[in-house]
Amino acid sequence: MTAAALLARKTHRPPPGLALLDDASLPLARVHEICGRARRTLAVRIAAKLLAQLKSSPSLAPIFWITPKWERNRLNTDGLAPLLPPQSLIFLDPIRGEDILWSMEEILRSGAAPMVVADLPEPPGMTQVRRLHLAAETGAGEGRFRPLGLMLTPGSGGAPGVETRWQMEPDHTPGQVRWRLERLRARMAPPKTWALTGNHLFHPTSGPQNHTGR
């Protein structure tokens, strides 16, 4: 390769993302997986972080939260008030399981919302994840936002093809609310672990720790 060709090569730039910590971010217009017992807590905090970054009226930047009709574990809107304006959330309750990902795909494709959360009974397959990625990319090109897709899965997750996979578990001690956040998988970053406090969820109480991936 000639020197002129080397000089002409473009510098790689990371895709636009939502920064959570100094070394943790979620690329936009992509689909991510969150698992663990505190997966809903993490998703709510991510939504709050995103809305704060957008600095737009909550009614103009709705967060869609999709939960199957039969799911008993639901968000307490009264408890969310300190974090998210009630008017920023739109809840969908599909009756059929197949309508959960269909709804998520259509919202991502529209680009009309900055974030879509799907509370799933199990991890989806590769084909479904690819369809969601393509829908988010379409929404970013044709809609108002670069939509962020979050899939909440039980246990340790395991959806193939996701941009990143995170797991959060409660790690409380007497007198202190604590959480253990793990980045299990990411295309652009290695696995990592953080210890976080409840009141400042995205401010580590100790330095991040490297660990082997799963």
C-alpha cells in the first residue's frame, strides 16, 4: 500500500452512543440485551439517562415499554416519578407472545421514539435480532431519533447477535443500596464489572474490574 493511500484512509470513529460510565456506552440505532434480577432497574435508569441527554419535552420523546399481558412483574409508575416524567412512558401489553418483538420492530423502524424496551420471557433467536437491528437502522435514517432497543431477558440472557449484553444484580449491604453491573458482551469493548450505588447508579463506588467473558 502506498503512502498516499495510507494518508487517505479515514480515521475510525466509534458509532454515536449513550454514555453510561467512563468506559461504558450503548451504541444508538442498535439492539442491546439486559439480563439479571435488576434488569428492569437498569433499563429505567438508562431511559432516564437518555431523556436527560436529549433535553427535549418528554411528550416529544416517548419511551415505549412493551410487557406481555401475562407478566406479573410490572413497573410501579408512582415509584418511577423521581426518575422519569409519567408522560414520557407509553406502555404496550401484547396478548400474544409473537406480538412483543413485532411491536418492538415496528417502533424501531419508525424512528419516532428514542428508546424501546421489550420485557421478554426468553431470549430471541438470531433472525429476530437481525430484524430488530435492521429496523433500528431504518428508523435512524428515516425517523426523528436514532432509536435504542433494549431487550430484557431472564437469567443470564443469551440472545445471539446483540450489540451488547449486560447483567445487573442486587449487591446490597446493611445501610447501603448497591448493584453489580457486568458487561458480558460488546462488539467494541471487553467484558467488565462495576460496583454501583443505588442513588447514583452510573457513578462507580470503586474502580471497574476486568474479568473474563462468558
